[in-house]
Amino acid sequence: MPYPEMLIRPMREELTRLGVEELKTAEAVDRALQTDGTTLVVVNSVCGCAARNARPAIATALKHGTRPDQVTTVFAGQDVEATTQARGYFHGYPPSSPSIALLKDGDLVYMMERHQIEGRMADEIAEDLTEAFDRFCATPV
């Protein structure tokens, strides 16, 4: 049974107020992920233990000088079709929420699964993300 929207809305807004594009349909996922450049996909979740630190980590990481061309999110357990479609791009990884994926030109180049988020502080998660940004999002000179 889905959670009431009044409980979910603040979790959605924690990312969307940062300018993260919410993808709610499979078609929206394909449009966003089948593009050139880098795309961060946050699989948001109601999981208090892991998602509670993942969302602030995204906020911190997005302040970094190097960042993805676009930042998107799907919400596991809420926008099922969009989440399933996004996970189809995460070849070799089982469903995990929360999780954070980085795609380059539509191909997965970095994945942070729930077990890499859970039990860690937001600044530690953000540090891993900014390292991935530096590695995969930097424009070659």
C-alpha cells in the first residue's frame, strides 16, 4: 500500500527544490537518460535510515564545481513504472533504493547502491559522489 502523499511530498521536495528533475513515467525516463552528456539518477526512497542521508548528500554534492549535465530522480515504491524503467539502465545491479547512478551518453559509469549509503553520513556519501563527478563529468581540455 502506497504511503500517503502528505508523507511523500517532503521527501520529493527535498530533491526537487534543488532543481532535480522528477521523472514520473517510463517515457520521461527514456527522454532524460537517452541523451548525450552526464545524467545523475537518484532512486529516492521512503527508507528513513538510508534515504535520510542520501538526499542531503545530493544537496552537498551538487554544490561541487564539477557536476552532471542533468540531475534526475525517480521515487521507488511511488512511481513504479518510472523506477522500473530507470533501473533497466543500471545493467548488472539489482534493484536498490535508495541508490544513485551516473550515466554518460546513456551508459552507466558509476553506481552507489543502498549498502554503500546505509550507515554513512551525508558528507561521506557526497565525497564519493563528487569524486565520481570529477572522474566522469569533467570536460576534457
